[in-house]
Amino acid sequence: MKRWGIRAWAIGLMALTALAANSPARAGNPGLEVGQVWTVHNAPNPELRALIARIEPFGKSDIVVHISLTGVQMQNPDGESVLTTASHLPFEQSVLVASLDTLVETGQPLDAHFATGYQIWLDDEGGIFTVPVAEVVSLLLNPVPPD
């Protein structure tokens, strides 16, 4: 009887570990790797995906995760809805981890324009986003008008 209790506990622990493996925010360890594609928590549209493009140190203690977003829903000048890509967006790691929901693909190639955006970011000594991905997308699609 006692042996079955330990076995049941171990099986339950393995099941919880398997569930957490696909959710970085719940896993404790981000587990992010270049080439992963994730759904986005509170995405403004269900097609939005985040592709992990680069992970590196930033400043004295932060980690920056560079992503490309696909499935960004915008309106063209004719008012039609179109899906587009944001090729380079740098996020503070913990903020990005909290913004991701489900791992949907691995081993995906980088966006064709990622390197250009990344190089501009390097040349300009750019900063990083410290707000959720969904909020950044909202700001991109609905910019705040100047005073």
C-alpha cells in the first residue's frame, strides 16, 4: 500500500512537470530557446505568435530576449484587415516569459528582416520593453497622439 502511494505521488509529479513544460510563466525556469514559437497571453488576435530570435545579457543583470511577432493584425489604407510581422522587438526576459502562453513550434527560422532590426537596435544602443507583449502590440497599433 505504501509503495503504491509513492508511485502515485511520482506519477502525479511527472504529470504536473509535463504540463508546466509548455508554459514558461508557470514553469519557474523560462526554458526559452531560439526558434521557439509561442502564443501570446491576452493577444489582441488569435493569430499572434512570438518567435524567439536571440537571448543575451543586457546591462548589469538583465537578460534580453529578442522576438519577432507574426500575425500582427493591422488595417491597410483601404480599411481591410491584414496580418503582418514585427521583425525585431527586445523584451526583458521575465516580462516576456509572463507574456507567453503555449509553445506551438520549435526549430523555426528567424524572420528575414530580424538581423536588420537587431543591428539598428545595437547601433542605437536601444533599450528593452518591460511591459507585456500584448500591451506593446496595442501601442504599435494605436499610438498615443502627440500633445
